[in-house]
Amino acid sequence: MWCRVLARQFTLCRKLLCVPVSRRIFVTEQFVIPFREVGVSTSKMAANFELVCSAKANGVIPVDKYRSNATGLTVCIAQVEGPLVKGYFCLATEAHDDDGLPHTLEHLVFMGSEDYPYKGVLDLLANRCLAQGTNAWTDTDHTAYTVTTAGSQGFLNLLPIYLDHVLYPTLTDSAYITEVHHVNGEGEDAGVVYCEMQARENTGESRTYLEMLRSMYPGHCGYKSETGGMLENLRTSTSHKKVVDYHKSFYRPENLYLVITGQVKASDVFQVLEPFEKKILSKGSLPPYKRPWQNPIPPLPASVTHTVQYPSDDEANGMVRMAWRGPKSDELYDIPAIATMLEYMTDTAIAPLQRELVEIEDPYCNRVSHSLIENAECCVYLHLSNVPSAKLRVLKDKVLSVLKGIAEGTEKLDMERMGTVVHRQILQALNHIEDQPHDTVAFHCIGDFLYGTSIEQMTERLNNINYYRRLAKEPLEFWTNLLKKYFTQASLVTIIGEPSTDMRDDMAEEEKQRIEAQREELGETGLRKVEKMLDKATEDNEKEAPTEMLSSLDVPDTDTIQFHPIKTASTHDKNAMNRIPQFPLDGLPFTFMLDHIHTNFVQLCALLDSSRVPQDLRPYLCLYIEVILESPVLRDGVFVSHEDVIRELAADTLTAESSLGVGGNRFACGHFAQVVTLALKLEMEKYTKGVQWLRELLFQTQFTVDRLKIIATKMANDVARQKRSGAKVASTIINDMNFQSESNIHASNMMRQHKFLTELLEKLEGKPDKVLEKMNQLRALLTDPASLRVHMSADVQKLAGVGSPRQPWDNFISKERLSEKTSPSELQHSYNLLKPLDKVSAMGTIVGVGAVESSFLVQTVPGITSHSHPDLAAILVFIEYLTALEGPMWRQIRGLGLSYHYSIKVTPSQGLMSFILYKSAQLVQAYKVGKDIVDEYLDGSSDFEPVQVEAAISSVLSSIIEREESVGDTSMQSLLSYFRGVGSSYNRDLLAKISKVTVSDLKRVGAEYFTPLFDPSKARVSICCNPSKVEETKAGFEEQLVVMESLEEAYKDED
């Protein structure tokens, strides 16, 4: 289903986490003190706010919109059920250059405010309050600041503090230097924003996307701007003064839109806003305000085609984007209509574009995706991935021929399938309200804020399901006319993304020469000067907030948090087997886990234990999980084609997914990697059919040579895309260093799979029967009753009203497959498949990838192997203390622009602890700083501050509560609890343990578990960087790093 924010491929995020605060406060000049609660009448405190309109989002979630007649502030409150309250504080922003002013300003907002003039104090306060920091994103047409809290208490206390940062930030020179861009004492460019943009500016995806927008919006138009900032602009054009002026232009109360989702009262919101509104009014009047994005959009006069090169290690496969002007922002019916049309064209293997471009022996590409960007005049585009270089320039004509064929009737549009697509869109709309309610409502509200022109439009946006119900009744002519209007008879922008090894080499050399010239120009005196400037800026930024300010906010109580109710039953627990009377589980011949939860859907998940799969069959697992949903089945002795299977499955389900592990994706395992997962989600009326589908897909799939060829080719071609990702490459290498060949993590390695699939395609030409035999052997092992586990979540009471929930399962497994007694197999956990140190050929590996400009590092050591481990709570708090927003690593690694992302993770299911640096501009220095920070807390040279320990505990509590944000999340936690070997109350119990962690606990677990993390004799490390940085990076590390010449060479001779 179309979503306005997620449709944008390169929305910039400040960080990966989110946070809140606690108790209402007044502010003195130097510190914050709690105020005495006094009686304030609701009528008085709400006097400034008038109700603009009310609606129910898709008939489920009440939404009220208010506007202040004193300041122009707009507040939109959605009563989303569940434990969380979220805030989205949005400002419309417009830029007409590539200086990145919206993005740089977004970063600087968090560096202190008028009433809280200390860098990071917002996050430090928020970290005390059942939250995990604040966050923000920059989009082309707006900037949004976000926070997520457990319960409303922390949210209400943080709200005025947060808004003070948004409207009245300090915006100091010192903050600009460290956060945006600077030159360090080595003559190298750095800064948090610079580091972030360096990691993505020259990727193929980013270069083609930007060129697409530049071509789509010619002339004077902000939609063509790189609002994140181009590197050259950040070095030479962007300035502190420009950022300050930009803030004055756009950060005004009448341009500030507060979307609040969760269980919070409007009267409480208005009460905490009252003193803040008084502050706004005390500032006096502002210059006249002009709403952004009001100028006419220049037309797209004719079709254009441009070729964009991007750096790459090979030139085998490129990419193509094809884009058209879509509807205007007030043509609200055409927007979902186009999204539905594109879904029809691309959604499954039988969709016209997938069928003609991908599902053939000699494919034009391996994937066709679509997106719609809501602007004043929208942009609609197709992204065609992994296009063989020989077909880059013929692909456009092939796509157009498919679109024209349907528009002109040469190929008749399948109205039955279109009905299925529309129905799925309706189900998706309902599913989003249930599983992603906060974001779903917020994104609709933000779209209305930016482009809405009437109260009616907001109501329509929030009830987009009505559009889909109307679309279900449209005739054939509506759809063909839509194709003609927006696609076949409209101007087209085609961007050909061409990989180039020459560009890779030239860019590396040019960057090297640029830095050398910069050093030369600065000279020794200049280098010392910029170093002093940076040191001074760092010193200014690191002035600590008074303890009174930080400790004035109490950590909220978790006892009042409202979780989603759930009741569980399972065959592996005799006491809980018949806990849900409408669905007794006794007598089922396989393991069954049942969740009764308030939902409108049924989730069926088959979990197949692959532990007994022999080594010669294990490489087939990745192919198996892709083939299983797109192959023929044998139904009651009748062969059903793969086309009919795909068509019928789409009609009967909302989603159908398969993976290695729970939540995995192609070439990457999810949780509990030795499990093969097949999951269906469907509406309650299709429950019996859903069980039948699960049975057919597991037991009656017919593997065919044609389908195996097409899907194996599609998978193999996808490796070219994945190996351009530094993060993917680094994780691929470290997984190989950590896990034995019996592990699915080892078997799913993208390079190993590429070699296997290439050889398999040759076998399918010469000896296809042997391949089919192995696939059938694999299926027989996986679907043995002892290997099968089923997890189901539903509103069992509602389901019982439709029919017997138990009955469809009675014959799920045929009698001939059942032995007299079936006991569930013992699942192998990944931690049992770790390589011993003496089996690791090298403790450190580094590889250069030409498509990568920044650096990526993953370092691991063995860790705890149980989610019930008594030290887990203290380990989580220790990690949070070091890595929290505005914690030691944030300030010294991220804050100094050394690495955009850093983290420490503990993964009991894998038995590992990891230290991670992603998008690092100065990897060696970032690593050394990270090591020093850990060492200082281990040897006692840095003390654990009680106030910050409280904040870390609060932040971890928030992360645990956030695991159960929606009903779907709650059910997922229930499933994971089975594999973790813990009870259904695990998260609640963990909250209690975390709350009791002490400083002495932190010191104890630090010594035991964190000491090995940077020990070169125990830690394994993988690094991916640009080839030009391999030698200097290797030289900067104390331990011996083995240089991998290339990914291809490393796996070429492997058996």
C-alpha cells in the first residue's frame, strides 16, 4: 500500500533510536526544577486551542485536530491503543540548492536550546524516561522530529523541552563545526553530516535517484534539490549563517505541526503547552509567513533519457529508473489508483512487468519495484534492479511495450486479478492501522499538513480505505485510461545507472589528490589552526549540563503501562495445552503454539527445523524458501500451475512469506537461523483456506526445472546489488569467520550462494533430475512431523464464531507420514555452531569494495547463550550506558564525526557480543576511541554516574516495552519466547530485573563480558572499506588483518 513518507527512498534520519521525558518543569537560567502542581481548569488551559476537525482513521482510531488561535500551533491527537505514545513534530521546509540546509539544521537542533543551552541535554533528559532517545528525519519537503515514550507521563514532560529545541535552538558556531563539517588536524574532512552523506552520495541508488528528480522537476523547483547536502557544497558553500537564516525562515509556530499518537489526553497536552505558548508570544510578532511549496511546479515538457555512472567493482549489472509526473497533491483519488495500478503491474511473478522482464530464462532484470512520491505534483517511478549491462539501453522500450499493450488492449487487463489487488490494498489499509498504527496515522496527517487545502481532505486521507472500496467498482476503461493518462501518453524520465570500474579508480585518486592539495594549502600552520578550532569547538560543546537539571526528572513508573492483552497455549506445556477452550490442542501430532489476541487477521506460521539437513542439501535451503511460494502444487491429484498458485494465493492471503530464521531475508538469516519459516497472514473468513494453503505449500509443492532456473537466476543476479553494500559485506565476512558449515548462516552467505546457484544452473541444463531429487529430499526432511512446529495468532473467540478453529488441523499431516509416536526434534541453536578459535584461519579480515566510500567494521566475541541468563539485564544496561544518545560513545565517536553509526550488541541466540562501526569516515580513530571508552570503564578511570545509570536503565526499559508496540509485535514476542525457552511473561520479568541493576552489577559484568571484546586473541573482526583505504586501515590496527583481494577470489576455490 502506498505510504507518503516511506515511498521516499532517501529520507535522511538523524539516528536509529527514539526517546521521551518525565515531570512538568519550569526553567531558571541555569537548571531545571520541578514545579508545584496547582489546579488549572481545563477550560482555561485549552482556551487557545480550537477543535478544527475530528475523524476516525479507517473507522478505527479517533483523530482530533486543534489549532491555537494565539500562536498558530497545530496539534493532531490520535488515540492509538497500546503501551507507547509517539510524537511527530513536523515543519514544512523548502530548499533550492544542494547546501543541505534542512538536514544540517535538523542535526543542530539537538545541540541545545535557549532554556537548555547544553549539547545533547534533550537526549540526556529523555534517556531517563522510558524511551530510547529522540530522533528526526529530513525529507525533501519537510523535517520531522520524533520521540517515543512508554506511557504518557514522560511524553508530556518532554514536550515543552523538545519544542524549545525546535523553535529556539542555540545554533552555535561550535556545534556547526563538529556536527556539520570541519577539517581535522590531518587535513581530512569530517563532521557528522559530512560522514553521513559521504556514505551514500555516490552509491548507484543515490546517484540515479537524484538525477531522476533533477530531470523530473526542471527549472526553479525545490524537489530537485539534495536536501541532505552534497559533499562539495558541505565543504565550500554551506555555512553557519545560512543555517541560522534558514531556521528564521521556516521554524515558526504557525509552521509547526504536532502529531501525537497514543493514550494521551488533549487537556494534558494543552496544559503543558500553555507556558510554552506564553514564551512564543513574549518573543513578539514575526515577519509575514508564506507557506512553503506554493509556487507553480515547472512542467515536464518532453521525455528525457540520461545515463549516470556510479563506482563499482564490476560492470556486469546496472539499474534503470523510469519516472512519470503523477497527480497533483489534491487529486486524492488518483494517487491510490496509480499505486494500485503499479501493484497490479509488479506485485507477483505473474504480474505483467515481472512476467515479461524477470520470470524468463534470459531476464532483463531481477526485480521491478515501484514507488510514488507525494509532492505538489507527484513523481511515480519504477526501479529496475540488476539489469545486465547489455540490456540497460533496451529495457525502456520493453517496459513501454508492456504498458502500451495493456493500455491499448493488446493484452487484456485481468479484471479478476485487479479485483484481488484492490482487495489486498483494503486489507493492507486495515493491517497498517492494526500493526503500524502510529506511523500510519502520522504519515496521513503530515501529508495533509503539507498539501491539504480543506477539512474534508484530511478526513479523506485518514479514511483512504474508502478510495480502495471505490476502486473495487471501477470498470476496465478506468484502468486503461489511467495507464494512458499517466504513463503511455505522458512524458517519461529514464535514468540509466551504469556501473563503472574506471569511475571507482578515478574517484579514489581524485579524493586522494584533493586531500593532499588541501593539506598543502593549509600547511603546517593551517593544520594546527584547524585542529585548535576543532578542539575549541569540541570543548565548547562538551560543557556538561548541571546535575540538578538532569536529576530533576524522575524516572516514570512502569506499573501503569498498558500492554496488549494476550493468552497463550501450547502442546509443549501440558498445563497450558487447553488454556483457550475454543481451540483445545491435545491430540495434535506436532508442536502447536496458539496466541489469542485482539486482531482482525489470522497469522499462520510453519517453523521447520533444518538441524537434520545434511551438508550436501543445506545449500539448497535458500532456493527452497524462494521456490516454495512460486511453484505448482498437486491438489487432489490435479496439477495446479505456478501461475494459478500465485494468483489464488494472492486472492486468499494478505501476505505470504518465507525465510531462513524468523524475520530473515534473501541471503540473511533471521532469529533462530536453523528454522525455516513459512508464514501466511489472512482475513478471518479465509482461515480454513489458509490452513489448506499451508498444507499444500509444505507437502504438495511440485518442483520443476523451469521454475528452479528462473528463480535461481533471479537470486544469483541479486548478489551484484548486495555486494555493493559495505554493511552487507562486513556482516557476510564476520558470519563466515564465526559459524561452522552446518549453520544456515554459513550456507546463506551471498558469495557462497552465488557460486552454488551458478553451478546449479549448469546442472539444470545437464542433469536436472539430480537437482529435483535433492529438492524433494530436502522437503521430506523439513516437513517430517518431528521437524514441524506451527505458531498461530488470532482472535480465537471471533474465529470460533465462523467455525471450529481446531477442525482444519486434524488432517493437516497425512496418516502415512505419522509414526506411532512423534516427538519434536531438538532444535540446534546458532551458538552451538560457532567455530572454535583454533578453526579460524584469521582473526581479522579486510576487503576493499569500490562502491563503498566510508568504512564498515564488525567485531565479535563469544557471549552469553541464554535469554534467561542472570547477567543479561546488567549487560543490557552496561551497553546502553556506553552507547546511549549523548552517552560516552555518542559524544566521542558520533559527535566528533568519526563514524555515523556505532553500536554494541548482545545476541544470546547466536552466543555473540558485537562492536559495530558503520559509515565511518575515520575508522581507525573511531575504533581506538571505542576501545578506550570501554577500557576506561573497565579499569575504573571513568566512573559510572548514578544519574546516567538511572537514564540507561530507563532507556533499556523503554526498548523492552517497545518490543510489544502493536498486536503483531506482541504475538511475535510470544513466538520468540518459545525458541528462547522462556515464558510468556518474559518481557515483564525482564523489566523487573533491569530496574534492579546496580553500579556494582555493571562493574562485574563489564569485567567478565566486555574485557574480551577488544582482545585481539579472542575477538574476530571484519572490515569493508574503499580499496584506496585498505593499506592505511590495515596499518592502523594492532592485530594482523588479512587482506582479502576480492569477495570473488575468496570463494572461487571453495568446495
